[in-house]
Amino acid sequence: MSEGGSGDLTLRVASSLKAVPAGSWNACANPHALAEAVSTSCAASTDHGIDRDNPFVSHEFLTALEESRCIGGRSGWSPAYLVVEDEAGTLLAAAPSFLKSHSQGEYVFDHGWADAYERAGGRYYPKIQVCAPFTPATGPRLLVADGPRAEEARRTLIGGLEALRGQTQSSSVHVTFAQEPDVAALKEAGYLERNDLQFHWRNEGFGSYDDFLGTLASRKRKALKRERREAVSAGITIEALSGRDLTEAVWNDFHSFYEDTGSRKWGRPYLNRAFFSRVGEAMGERIVLMMAKRAGRYIAGAINFRGANTLYGRNWGCIEDHPFLHFELCYHQAIDYAIAHGLARVEAGAQGEHKIARGYRPVITRSLHHIADPGLRRPVAAYIAQEREQIAHAQAALEAEGPFRKENASDE
């Protein structure tokens, strides 16, 4: 597929990132990464919730998914990466776009839309999904390199999504966990906005975990201290592993935890053993693996990925059940790490109101949807408009329930 544009920009589809140089892709995915690495200071940064070096749209992360066959083949995720190039062949913009034959691994649930449309005689699949596969983390989705033609390239990319939808006879385009300026550009192009909630921790310049505890009501502080003591009371120690520490033996252990927990939660874990080896080799310095050890062996683990100013909690698993160990590995250790390394936020993944009691705050996430058939678009638009109001009310209510000390209230 090619499309002429203003100044002869060319749009094409790559079925594999092997066809796109890593440096060119990453210059679009995270154009401010170098400057951010030099200038980021922690929590006081005015980043407005944007991580300038998002790991999940990097060439390395997506290539690890491809090479391990988590995407492609018969997975139902067919890579159809849109790339925009100028007349000299320079990559100006790209999208991590996929042709989907199902709605698994997305974390923005449209199964009800698909069922209703197909009962009415429509065909919902295939659809176009623009996202980081299996990753409910907000980040850039219209990947645009810095330069004088950036906005032109973004518009060309949006037009390319519609062209790809038509060419593949897909019902719709879904851009999930999007951030500004992509949200504004897609809404201007007629996409419908859908909201949901996640729970993120914010670093307010804390020097230690105790500094953070000082912002909580007294009984909440006591509860978390007791929870952390009990989590390791069975002789458990916790290690944070990165880089060279991520050996094949460590990945064997972690994958066994992930498989056991994942199969019980959703039937079939999305990530296979090969993925962890490949992603560890490609970007091990950006991985923080929290591993719990008891009696000389690892018994549980939680994997995190590090951006410029954010720690992203992803998957966890265990082979022994211990009270509060999940909370310790996934939430408290992540806070410890963020404070120690001056990171602004911890994003703890999808769902989980239990995170509020651990100091995580409700944050609205945004996705954008283009539905071709007006007969489906109209009811979806009405539904998500009502849903947005409900999400806003829920965010306010959950924020009010937080463990933080209230002004003019006794610290009881």
C-alpha cells in the first residue's frame, strides 16, 4: 500500500520489524529519549503523565514478541506496521498496528460490541488494533519523529489507518492506551474516545518509603507496615534483578511462576518462554525482576519494565502462596525502587482497586475507536459517552477513599 501526500510522503505496510531499521523506528517511537535520560529528575517533573522513553513501543520489545512467535503466525495478531517515509526514504512516522482476528490480550474490552454486531449480521473481525500487544500501559501510538513535517506525518498515518481498514475489509480501528497528542489528533479525525481506570503511584519527591508512609493516615501506615512484615515472615528474601542478573535459570523460574498464575487467571498465558529470553537479551537493563526466595530457591516473581521516568509493573506469578507476598512484590517493592531511582511514577497494570490501600491513585486511561458502520457506531458512541461519565464519578469516589491523610482531620 502506498499513498502520495503533501510533499510526496509515502505510506506502506511492513509485515515485520525486520524490514524497519531499529534506529529509525526508535527515533519515531521515543524521539525525546536521549534528552529525557539526561534531564529527568524524578517526581517533580512536569511530564503530565507522559513517559518520553516508553519501552513497549520500542523496536526491541516488539521484535522480541515477533521472534518468539507471541505475535504473528496463528496467534491472531498479524503485524501490519504502518510506516510513513519522505521522498528520500527517511522514516518520519510509524504505528504499531495489527490485524486482529479476536479481542484477546488487549485489556480494553469490546467483546460485547463484536457479539452484538455479529448477531445483527455484521462481521466484526478482522479489526485493526494499534497498541503494545499484551500491555495495558499508556504510551505513544502514532509514533512521529521530531522535525518540521511531524504533524503532516501524523495526519498521513491517521489516513493510512483508514486506508488499511478498507484494504483489509476490517470493521474498525482501535487505538488503545493512547496519550496526547495522539488522542487529540484522533478525536479530530472522528474517533470515539473511551475511558477506563487504572491505579498509579506518584512520587512526590520522597527520600524513602517511610517518607511516603508519612503522607498516609496513621492506621493505614500501621496496616502497610504490618503487611510488609508478614509478607516476608516465612524466611523470604527479595532480590531485584536486571541486566546480567537475568540468566536463563532465572527466566526458567520466572516463566514457571508466570505460567502457573496465568493459566489460572485467564486460561492461556500470552507470553511464552522464548519471549523472556529474547526481551532479556535485547533490553535487560530496562527490566527489573523482583524475585522472592525461600529456603534457597525462588518461589515468586514480578516483572517490571523501566521507562525514562516510570516503572511499569507487568506480570507476576508464584509457586508458593504466602500472605501479602503478591502485594509486596508487585506494589511495595515497585515503590521502593521508584524512590531509590528517582522515578516519577509506578504504573501497576490493569484493574485492581486493592491498589488504592497501597497508595496508588485512580487514573483515567483513554482509547480511541473508529467504527465504519454507522449502525454499530451510533450505539457504541452512546454507550461510551455514558461510560465516560461513570468512569469520572468512579475516579472521584475512589480518590476520596484513598489512604492519604485528610486536611483538618485527626491522624487516627
